[in-house]
Amino acid sequence: MRKLKMTLAYDGTEYCGWQIQPDQITVQGTLQAILTEIDGAPVIAHGSGRTDAGVHALGQVASFKLGNPMPAENVPRAMNHLLPDSIRVLHVEEEAPDFHASWSAVSKTYEYRIWREEICPPFLSRYVYPHPYPLNEDSMRQAAPLFEGTHDFCSLVGAGGDEKQTTVRTIFSSQLRRDGDCLIYRVCGDGFLYRMVRNIVGTLLDVGRGNLKPDDISHLLKSNQRSEAGATAPARGLFLLEVEY
Amino acid sequence: MRKLKMTLAYDGTEYCGWQIQPDQITVQGTLQAILTEIDGAPVIAHGSGRTDAGVHALGQVASFKLGNPMPAENVPRAMNHLLPDSIRVLHVEEEAPDFHASWSAVSKTYEYRIWREEICPPFLSRYVYPHPYPLNEDSMRQAAPLFEGTHDFCSLVGAGGDEKQTTVRTIFSSQLRRDGDCLIYRVCGDGFLYRMVRNIVGTLLDVGRGNLKPDDISHLLKSNQRSEAGATAPARGLFLLEVEY
């Protein structure tokens, strides 16, 4: 059977995250049901990683085996016809048999959007975290790159994570910028622990509030204590932008 | 009691339209419940007009009497604190006692957004009508201004409308343009009949498909027959942009 690579976007608001679970509507479960319908036999779609409930994707990647001989370029149309509007398959291509969306990934890029004005337009409220309260954005901008490099991120892993292996990860780029009424945090790394991006954002928010200084970041990365980091930022501001191979 | 004028935006997706109805979640019902909570006595909010289920607003206007002496500029914050994220009060100001959001309105502007690319991003699917099929957009652009002027629009009123009075309306401006992947129809008039904007859009889509010629518009406006016009376009592409006084 051939191996296909699928790139997809989704609005995570109404899904219990990526990973298939009994009696829950999930992105993986929804995709697999439709691939199984197309193929006439059970299909498993491996994602590049899980996204939590409410987290969105502009460029999630999944790999799957397909028996159906339909040309790869016809798969998006066939799937989008059957999928709800909240999930769109953007692209499908043939891959080598050993390609795996998770194991083959070299890096992932996430973006977190914080709305800074008092009134958040109703059309954005599913896609940003409204935070109209005072923040020292200069301190946050200074603190953001301090997460770059290879660190043990165990102080930034969320409770409930299934991390039996190393918590060392490499962050290639970690930057905060203003874009109109939004504060945008973008991070690219070789992998992320459970809730790590939302915990980094929570920590940056603590820097913005003056509860942490930018210099406290290196202490935090050495502390290995979850309690040193900020609270987990809400899911709705987070987007998986891209997975690189 | 003083009279206040409120400007608000809402995502109409999950509301059964503007108008309060028993056992239904409506925009008017939601606003009135919160105004009543703030005032401690029943408050009625008169809208500039009804919007249908699924129709959005960037600048709906409502008028209401308030006993509570709180300064007008504090009302948006008090209301937004209690309202769901899908409704935001943008502005509240004092008005003359005889001001009425519907009767005092001079004109209204609506916009309808048609998504023209094959794949509609999940984050836009609640706010556009995806129509990736061939359309002669030049013919549609030519046809759009033919609705301008004072006409009897009875051929464009939706079934189920409560139109006991005149069906004559004046359209000041009716224009179609391309904006990136969207085809945008904007119309400004002194008033609109039930489903009239969506029926104009349906008629323009019929022009785009070649089922009607631009010249057929004047015939249609004289025919006074609903069956001559196109089907009602879906609610989700429609926005009430502004009400002028």
C-alpha cells in the first residue's frame, strides 16, 4: 500500500483535540472515519503531533496508508466533500514507505495570538486570547528569545503529559512581536512537550505583568520545577502553523 | 428615563436571528436579559431591523430606555462583561427621547461575501459563502448597479415576510467587487424587505451562472413575481455593516 502525506487546517474549537478518543469528536477520529469511507477498509492517520482541545492548525501534517488508487491530487477534493467545514485538507502527496508524520518531522512552528484591545471582535474570539490588561510588552519581547537553544524543558511540561522519555528539546527561534491589535508569539523547535507552548506563553505573560523578570527565564529553565513557570495560556490563541521535514 | 443608542457587533452563527422568540437563543433576547440584569427592571432593546438566523453584524444599532444612572460610556464594559464573546457592544451614547433605532434610521449598509477559491479556510467558513464554481463575474459586476434607484422590490421579498405595507424601497448604491479570494457585494438603501439582500445576491449568482442576463434585472424589478429572481443566498455570507441616522 502506498504512503500519503496530508497537510490540513482546522478550527479546533469544537474538537476534543487531535487524538482519537472513544465517544469524543476529535480531528484524528473525524479524518480516519472519512479515509476509511474512501478506502473501504480501516485507515489510521498519524499526526505530526497531538493538538489539545481548542487548539487550531494552519498546517498540521498527517501520514496514512491508502489502498484506493485515486491520484494523490484528487484526495483533498474527495475528503473535503465529506469533511465538516471546520477541517480542510489543503494538500496530499505520495511519500516514501518509511515516511511518518511524527517521526520524520524536523521542526514545528506554532503561533500564539493575544488580543490587546478592550473589545475583541466576535469574529476573532475563537482565534485569539483576549488580554486587554496592562503588560510590559518590551520585557516580554526581551524574554521571548531566552527560550531559544537546547534545554531541559521539564519545568514547562503540563501536568497530565505522557512524557516517559527525555524532556530536552531544542528551540530554534522564539520571538514576540506586535501586529496591529495582536501580540504574536512565534516559536519553532525540534519538538514540544505537552502544553509547552502554552506554558511558555503563560510565563511570558507573567514577565509582562512584572511577576517575573526576563532574567528569571534562565533560572526557570534550570529549576526543573513546574511551579516556577506561568499558568497555561488558553488553547484558543494557539495555532500549529507548519511542520517541516 | 433616558434613551440610549447602542452600536454592536455579533457573530450570528449560533443565534436564531435578532428578534426575541420563546425558547430560542436570539441576539435581542440575550441583550435584553443583560440590560434587565443591569437595570433591575425589564428593558426592551429596539433594533434597527431584524437580522435572520446566521446573519452577522459589524454595526447593528439598538435603542433602549435605561433607569440606571451609569454614564453611557461605561455601559459597553458592563454589558460585555456579562455577554457571550459572540456579541460585543462597541459604543453607547445618550440620545433624544424620540430616538428609535428603526424609525430614525436613514439608511443601512449590508455586505455579502462569496469565497471563490476551491478550499475555504476553516476560520472563514462561518463568515463567507463558499462558491468555487464558475461565475461570469464581469456580468455580475455589470448587473449589480441595476438594483440602484427607487423600485417596488416585491419580486425580491422572501416568503414568510411580514410585509403589510409598501414594498417600495430606494437603493442608493449596489456594487460588486473582487477583494482577493472574495467576491464582495455591498448595498446601501433606505430599507430592506425580508431576505431582500440575500435574494439580490441569489439573483446576481444567477447572472454569474448565465441563467439571467444583466438586462433581465429591470424586467425582474417590473415583473413583481418572486419566481423571476434567484434563490435566497445562504445567511452566513451576510453582514449588517452600518446603520446611518
